[in-house]
Amino acid sequence: MAYELYYWPTIQGRGEFVRLALEEAGAEYVDVARVRGVAPLMAFLEGQAVERPPFAPPFLQDGAVLVGQTAAILLYLGGRLGLAPADEAGRLWTHQIQLTITDLVAEAHDSHHPIAASLYYEQQRREAGRRARYFREDRIPDYLGWFERILAANPAGDAHLVGSSLTYADLSLFQVVEGLSYSFPRAMAQVLPRLERVAALHGAVAKRPRLRAYLNSDRRLPFTEEGIFRRYPELDG
Amino acid sequence: MAYELYYWPTIQGRGEFVRLALEEAGAEYVDVARVRGVAPLMAFLEGQAVERPPFAPPFLQDGAVLVGQTAAILLYLGGRLGLAPADEAGRLWTHQIQLTITDLVAEAHDSHHPIAASLYYEQQRREAGRRARYFREDRIPDYLGWFERILAANPAGDAHLVGSSLTYADLSLFQVVEGLSYSFPRAMAQVLPRLERVAALHGAVAKRPRLRAYLNSDRRLPFTEEGIFRRYPELDG
């Protein structure tokens, strides 16, 4: 049976990390809200009859299993899609990398929404200017530097974050580099050339046949100023 | 062999969620930096010879396994300490709850540090006043309301978040209620009386013999204005 992914239908957002894994694996899935609108999604969030309601999208249904939280969805899918190592320690390490990406993504969001997600950007523009400076100058280098370091430390080689084959963490790092490059082109032009391994991984993932086909399809939504990675030139220094 | 927990030695912080699980299970563990200082912790973060270096504390060493990210540590320990269900779907649900607590904890931190963790509170006090209002009025009720709802929806009864016995998620929700009550006593006095099940779970966890012994010991550090849950009366409305 096809996996059912529930996420907002008009943005990449956090759902994109799951979409990339499903697409790269060639898995059968339905992006529910893009096909049937957001009503079925809202029913899970608000329905009183749901035994294990997620706090927020994305969430995935696979038969009787309903799982929310991006990193938990990828933990669940990793082995099933052939995008995680077989051993427990390797799976945990892949998951740990994904959780660090989760932290980075939350900080990327808050770089334009430092006061409240429920307010418009324009209502927190001044604070965003201040927060984005620290995000750009300290946090992006901290996080991407860590990815560079763990690529270098991988005993199986620096082509992948974990072991010698592709995992969902590689796909997620690709998406992070895409998103940050969209949001902060000037800052990334300073940082990325110093991070050879991260840049190489990003390039290699983009060339994978299934990924490339997905990125060129209309299933891949564009980055916009409604998503997590937004381009506000005034936040890019 | 004893588990080795690496976390900052003077605060509860994120490490406390792991300490609570280890203490409730009566597990043998060493809180490394409290015994030997922070040098061994820094060696893992900065050492070039570490194959899988965590991005930040807390992290746990168990023989050859090194695992970082609070929720991943608890995922690893859950089954081993008897604090998670045996079935995959139940473990994933417990982990999903923990990841939602992780999100809440990050927002609690940012309520006093909305611009940068590297700045002092006093350097972002005005922005904190604005962010804390939304956290207090919207986010605390959103999150705690969700916990109340999933307690009510648990088919095994509302005494636990998952199934009919204690999991690490229950311990973590206890800690969240403790921390929010310390930080926002006025806001919590408004919210908590409407959340009977959350309040009852908090009370029941506090009475468990091992937990109570821990909370009364000098192993339990006090809440302070160096940790994640801080009391700044001006942020409590």
C-alpha cells in the first residue's frame, strides 16, 4: 500500500525532507493534501477520535502506523526504504545527524520569525534583522562546519555522512544547503567554498537520477516566502 | 558497565531529561563532568579523533556506543531501562512525544534568548519580553493542551502518556511542568488547573520512590538563571 504523507500542500517546509527520501527510494506515496486538500490533514490534527494525534505536520500514515515529527518519520522509513544502515548504532547515528538538522531548520525558521510563528515577518522585522546576523555569522558556520567534520571523520570515506552509501541524512543535508543557499546567498557564498565535502555531497545528491527527475518535476515546489527557507535580502547582511 | 552521561555539571538543562530516566530506573551511571570536570566532555566535542562527535551535550557513552541528542539518548535507553513499550509502534510514539517535548524545550529557551544563545539575557531583554508573551499565552497552552489530549486519548487510561506503565516521556513531561512552573509561575497558575491529567501525572511522578529520593538528593541541581528554565518575573506577565 502507498505511504500517505500529510503536509501543507503549497510549501516545501519540513515535509520536503520526507518527500526527498520517498522520491529517492522510488517509493509509492500520496502527498495527501496536494491531492485531496487540507481537510484530511486537519482531521488528524483536530479529530477527537485519533488515538495518537500528531502535534503538527508532517506526519505519515503507513497502514495502522501514524507517525509525526520529521526525524521520527525518517527513522521509521530509513530501513524500509534502504536509506539507513542495518546496525542499531549506525541507525542511531543517522538519526542523531537528522535531529541536528532539525535543530538547524528550527533556527533557520526563527531567523525570520524570532518572536512568534503566528505573526507576519513584517511584524518582527527588526528582531529578525538582529537574530539573522547571529544565525548567518555564527550558527550556519557552526552547523555546516560540523557536517564537514563528520564527513571527514567517516571511516568509510567522505562521500556520505554515514557509511559508504546514501542515507536520508545525506538527502536532508542536500536540502539544507539548497535552502540556506536560497535564503542567504551572500552568506553561503562566503561559507560553502571552505566546506569542500559538504559542497561535494550537495552536488552529488543533485545528480542522482531519481532526485534530479524529482527536482525537475512539478512535484518539487519552489522555495517561497511562505516556507521555512525564505529570501529576505535585508537578512543576508 | 556504568553508563557515562556527559553534560554541563552546574545546570539541569537538557541533561536532566536523561538523568531522570537513569535515576527512575536505578541504573548505574556516572555524571562525568560533575565527577571529573568538563575536560573529558570538551574532548568529545573538539577531539579530532572522535569518529561520531556529537554537535552538543548531552551525550551518553555505553561501551562502544556514543549517542547525542536528548531524544535519541532516551530512544536508546528506553528499552534498556524498561521505560519504553516493547512494540515498534509504541516506541515510535513515545519518541514522537519526546521530540515534541524537545521542541517545547527549545521554545522555552528562546523565550529568554530570542536573538542568540551567545548573548546574555540582558542583551536581548526587550525582544525576550515580546517573545515570552507569545510563548506564555499561546505556546504553553498549545503544548500542554496536546499532552492533556493524548493522555485522554490513551486507550490504556490517562495515568500515562503511552500504554499503562511509566515511560521516559512521562518523566520528561514531569520535568517540563516543573520547569515551566519555576519559570512562569503566574502563567502556569492560570493554565495548569484546566489540565487535570497533566497535573495528575506530574504529581504521580513526583511521588515515585526513586524519583522522590533523587529530587531530594544533592544530585538534583536547582533551577537557576543559567539553565533552560529561568525565572525572570518580567517575562511572566
